[in-house]
Amino acid sequence: MSVLKSTSSVHDVGADKPPFGSRFLTDESQVWTQNAWDHVPLPDDQTETINASLAKQRTAPVPDDDKPRYNEKPARHWDNFYKMNASNFFRNRKWLHNEFPELVEATLPEAGPMTIAELGCGAGNSVFPLLASNKNTHLQLRAYDYSSHAVKLVQNDELYISPPAGNIHAAVWDLTSLNGLPTGLEPESVDIVILVFVLSALHPDEWGRAITNIHRMLKPGGLVVMRDYGRHDLTQLRFKSGRLLDENFYIRGDKTRVYFFELDELALLFTGHKALLSQITDRTTEEVEDDSIQPSPAASPRPLVQEPLTQEASTPQAPSQSSGHVNIAQGTSGEYSGVHANLLKPLAGCSPHPLFTSEQLGVDRRLLVNRKRHLKMYRVWMQGKFRKLAT
């Protein structure tokens, strides 16, 4: 049975009284006494497991002749995914209010006019919890997905048809579109963009167009809140032969795609710079789960262990030349180990950086334990907040 989580993944573990719910594995002999442990570093032998899994995948990648059919019309495969899975398959992301308090503040009666856009909305599992708790009559929720079937699921929901306060609009739109923003959405009109397991579904060649569209729709000082798959997550290591499209980029059995990010890759995507090592801190929290895991691309993991986090100043100002950031043009290949080659040069289709400043960027790690079978399963997610520069 799951325990409702009431704390954020971003509290300071160095505090005198950390929030209730943090669970740390300090005695290895106790590992099988709980379903899950927080803030667990990988054991030495896990590196061998990772290397062996990746080496095996590289021996039998997706044949070059087959790659175009997976990359040409990805929306078709997501349509099939949502047709095969009823809307009640997906869990509402009620954890959003813990991880991103800015979303909660937008739903308060006194918040005033606010526009929140979820990109890659799927069945609406992020926007509907916000809509259900909304008290702000001036809140506008916008939900976009390139799967027409996903959008239909949103539009047929009772909350969509009769929202308790504010309004909601869902439409088909491709985040990587070259044809501008969604119909009816003006440039610089959105206060907050939600990206939950969305960037990982894009081909690396599409990243630049996605960042440009996000930047274009946000107001100056607007915020991106995001969560996505992290490098060497359990689901990455479980891929079998014939699934590797490119380094860290895979095709699932349902033909949907997934990329597994490094921390610096997300920093480079949004800011044009690596994350600042001098600003890394350790933070964590915990939610008890069942032994089973849900690796489905649409069933989002809950906010779990976060380590490490980089904190930058919240004022959305362009970084100075002496800020300590490393510009991508200054780095060597050794400095960017594990970073996709697209990010080691100006990103195709992307407006020139700097575009955003990083307010939060961290790795969520969690050890799930199957006590019956004595299995250890390591999950890894990325979480961040990026604010659009005012100038």
C-alpha cells in the first residue's frame, strides 16, 4: 500500500529536522526490510552491470534501414499507444504540487491571470489535478500533444467539459513544429510550461526546435518545470537486442522512443552551459511504494530521491562572462563525456543562447526492493526548473 507523500524532493537533507518520510539506508543488512530507500548511491558492482547491459545492446542495434520508419511519424505510434491503453491506465500526477509549488500558487484565488501550458499532455494527468484543485477563476490551462487520440481523451474528461474554475483548452500540436505556436496561443503569453517525460520522446535532432517553441511561448521571466528519464535508469538497462536507435536512445516494443539524459545535457539544452559543480547540493525525500514498478512511458514515476541539485539565482538575468559557467565552445570532448554530440555545437533549429537560467536541476535516485525475490532495482530521473531570461 502506498503512503501519500506530503513533502518535496528538494528539501535540504542537512537541516536539523528533515521532513517526515525520508528513508536512508545506513545499514546494508536492513535493505530487505523496506520496499524502497532514498538517496542510495550505486554500489560498485552496479557499474559492471551497467557496462555489460550497454555493451550487449550495442552489439545488436536497430538496423540503419529500419530507423527511418521509427523516426518519421512518431505521433502515429503514440496514437496507437493511447488507443491500446484506456485513460484509467494512467495515474494522475498529484505529486506535482510537492515538486513545483509555483503550480499550486497559480491555482490560488488571489493568483490573478495565469496561463499554464502542458506540452506532451498525454491523457491530461498533469493538468487535471491542477484543474480539480483550482480556485483561480482567471487561470487558463492549455494542454497540447501530437497524439490526436491523447487529446480526445483529455477533451472527453468530465473535468474538461465542466471545469470547477478557470478554463482549459486542449489541442493537437507538435512541440517540434516548424509552423509556429498552436492556433490561438500568442507568443510570450504563457507563465509556466510543464514538461513531464516529454523531451525524452524526441529525437535529438528535434531538441532545438522544441526549445525554441518553448522559449517563444513563455513570457519574459516565465518558468519551465520538467521531469524526465535519467541515464542508466533501470528501464534503460532492461532494453534487449534490436532496441538501440542511437547512444542512450531506444525504441520500445510499442514503437515509442525514449532518450535517457545526463544532468549536463539538460543544462546545455536550456542554458547553453554545463551545470555549475560549485552549486551542487544534496537534497532528498521519500514516498513508500509497492514492490512492483511501472515502466510504462505514460505512467510517471513519483518524486523520489533527489541528488544532487544545482541552485542558481532566481532572477532571470543573462549570465556574465565571469559567471563560472563553461560555454560549450570552450569545452573539450573529455569535459563533456556522456553528452550527446548535438549539444557540443550550436543546436540546430534553436535560437542562440542564453535563453534560460537554471533555478533547479538535479538527479532523483531511488532503490526499489523486491523483498520476495531479493531483487534491487535502481531508478533514475532528472528534475529541473528553468526560467526564461527577461532580456
